[in-house]
Amino acid sequence: MGDGSKISRRAFGAGAAGLAALGATRASAKPAKPKTIATGKPFILTTWEFGPGANAIGWPMLASGASAIDAVETAINHVELLGDYWVGAGGVPNEVGETTLDAMIMWGPTHDAGAVGCLKRVKRAISVARKVMEETQHSLIVGDDATRFAARMGFTETSLTSVVSQQAWDKWAATGAKTTAFDPEPIASADKLVGHDTVGSIALDAAGNLCVGCSTNGREFKIPGRVGDSPIIGAGAYCDQAVGAAVATGNGDVMMRFLPTYHVVELMRGGMEPQAAAEATIQRIVDAGYQIDGGIAVIRRDGVHGGAKTGWADTPFSYSVQTATGNVTVPVS
Ligand code: ASP
């Protein structure tokens, strides 16, 4: 090996000083060759009850000509900072009481993606994911190193624990309960997860470009280090500039095994209608015997959308789509 490789290995092993020495980020590490398809009218789709509020933030941006990536990031930031228990800071503690975040973003024109898993002490996970996508050649950075990366990109470190998440953990820990993560797979009987959410947004901008993103704090009382489906490309979210995009939510430990958002977009590429494609994708998981709560929302680039779920008998899963004609919320049954 030549001297160059030694220098670069020393630099990478040199901790904080070495990272600082690595210095400024490149304007764009990945060459972007936009594949713009100038058809389709702008829309923004967001999952769960966050939909109308997030769309109300993202839609005016799209209507005034902003990029789909800015609309998706801003809509998801809005939800990440709401203080909701199931998404973002201040919710869902892990087994040792810490909140950690998973997020990803994918940009249609370049088929580029960025994601963070088990991100600690940084609130706007989707924005850190965007930095992974735009500033590096990497697609996924995890754990404490994701936090270090975020700091390097200028994000502030802060506790993700709130009074609510602390109380939830205190109450759970006081019962002596154990994480359900060591339970048998949810095949012979239904999973016992009490709740878990992800916010997912998909936007098409006036220039015809598609973007998808998602963000979550994952599964309650998870084993530290657990990364769910959300930051896995094709699992938590996926988009294809020529076809459409999809977002997922639910028991990510199982759902990621089926790459449901990739699968549903590929079914649409083959000509299946969005609603039929969503149902076929969820049916795959059911047919494999899994008894989980899970859902997907999908939208083709012409604005035709669909959704499907399994489980969640008592939880109304929905998604909302905003276009120039207003916002529609679609209950998924
Ligand atoms: N899919 C997320 C996870 O498992 C949680 C959810 O959407 O309900 O991390």
C-alpha cells in the first residue's frame, strides 16, 4: 500500500480532531444528472393524522414553485418537532430510556438517497438524512457516528428525552417488564406492540420531480441499537422518478423483510393500479404468515393514489393528499 492510503486511514482513525481536520464538506459529493420528466401536477401526500397539518406546510411551497425535496423536508420537520410521542424527539424511549431516530429521504431525478439510523441527540433526523444524501457518497449512517456526522454538518446536539418519554419509561421500568423484542416472531400469534408510527411524505413539484421521505422514533422499548425499516431504502420509503413513490409504517422489524415500498412501486411500473399494487404488497406479508400492524401509502406520478394495511383493527390508519383542489384524507381499510 502506498503512503496515500496510510494518510487517509490515519485521518479516519483520528477521532474528533481527525474529523475536524477532514474539514469542509463538498458542495455535492454525488454528481447529479437530473432525469426530469415534466409531467404531472404538484401534490403532497403525508401519512397518519399528521397528514393535513404537514400538507398545509408543504403544499404552499409546492404551489409557489419550490422543489419537492424542500417540501418533503419541511413537512416532515414540522411533524418531527410537534412533540408527538410516536414520531420525533420526546417520544418512544428504548429499553434504557433513550429516544433514537430513524429517517430517510430519496430524490427522484438522481435516484439518490440518504438515511440515518439510531440517530441520537439530534432532532431533525430527516434533515440529517438529506445531508447524507447531498453531501456524501454514502446512503446510510448510524448510531453515535450519525450524531457525529450531524454535528459536523452543523446540527445542534440536544437531549431527545421529554417529560412524557421519561414518564413513559419510568412507568414501564417500574413494572419490571422486559422488551418484547425477545418474544417469538409474530407468526403463530399477533404481535403485541402497543403502538408505533412513522410519518411519511411524498411530493411532486411543478418541475415534475418526485421526492419521498420518512421519519420515526421506531418501536417502544426497543433494544438499544435497533434500526427499523424507515431508513432502509425500499422498506420505509422508495421513489422512482418515472413511476411514483411509496411510504410504509408499522412493525418495521417484519416489514423490512419484504421491501414493501420497492415492491409496490415495481408493481406499478408493471402496470398495476396503485390501490391494487398496495393491496398485493401487504398481502405478501400476510401470506407469509405474519400477524402484524402495518400499512403503506402509494402515489403514482400522475397523482393516482392508494393504500393498504394489515392489523390495526382499532387504529385508523390514513393518508392525506393535497393538490391544487384541496386536501383529501383517505382512511385505509
Ligand atoms: N416502522 C416503524 C419502525 O418499526 C414504526 C412505525 O411506523 O410504526 O421503526
